[in-house]
Amino acid sequence: MSRIGYGRVSTRDQNPDSQRDALTAAGCDRIFIDKASGKIDRRPELDKALDYVRPGDVFVITRLSRAARSLRHLLDLAARLGERQVALLVLKQGIDTSTPSGQLQFHMFGAFDEFLRELIVEGTLEGLASARARGRVGGRPPALDAHGVEMARTLFDTKGADGKRRYTVAQIAGRLGVSRATIYRHLDPDKLDSA
């Protein structure tokens, strides 16, 4: 009987060390870690871990939310492990599906996790709608206001005595303190073709 550990962090910036340490302390022989959002279907390390487990093994995770993106996915994972005669051990929530009480606890915690996730999403959507109703929109403010856009276009259209453009896009971007991509976004595509 082997213990196979699986962990997941949501973004590239998060560090999986705490999960790896907990799985190692739980006696896992092999550990697989994904770096992916909880809502993304594709998790290559989870697939590898599930291919690796054998009947009689224990699949170990730190908490339910690390292995599943929804209650349906969690139940599918549990069924898949059960069919292969692999127990599920959830360290932080004290769930061990090799026992009847552990199976009940697993289903209850899974439902609570999804309920809390949905409450967070609902609250976020309500907050965004409330902000929009007050005229506020999220996101980064534009790099150039209307005056800056007009200035960029004027500089781009300015020609020297020889009839050539006086300023390059890089020079305009430097002068206005923005990226070249920002300048390109605001220029007339027809004029760019002739540049």
C-alpha cells in the first residue's frame, strides 16, 4: 500500500511548499503538484497521480478544494478512486473514505465547499453590479486620456521638410510615457500601412 499525494496552487506566483511539506509529513511516497486555477479542467499532474495509483493505495490531499473544481468533479473523483479501490485521505478536514463515517463526512464537506465558493462568486458579482450602478468600472485606467491620444496622432502625422514622418512610434511612446503598443492601438490603421 502506497500513499500518493496531490496538491494544487492557483497561480504561478503561489508556492506549493506548505502542501508538499504536509503531504511528505503524511507519509506520501510520491507527490504530484499542479499550478492551475480551481476552475480549469486540465490538470496534468492530477491525471498523472490518478494513473499512478493502484488498488489498496491511499490518495492524499491537504483539503478538498485542492483536488476538485466543483462538487460534481469531487464526487466523480471519489467514484473514480472507489472503483479502483483507492481510499481518499483529506488531511486538513480529517476525512478518510476507507471508513463509512469518512465517506459521509467527505460528501458533507464537499457540499459545504461548493456552497461557500458559490456565495463568494455571488457576493463578488453583486459588488461589481453595485459599483457599475454608481458609475465605477473595474480594471486598469486607460494609459492615455483623450488629450494624450490626440497628441499621439498629431505627432505621428507631423512631417519634416523632406516629407518623412518626424517622429517614430517609439519616440512618441517615450515622449508620452506609454508603451509602443498603446500608441499603435490609438493610431489609424490606414496611416500605419503607409508609414
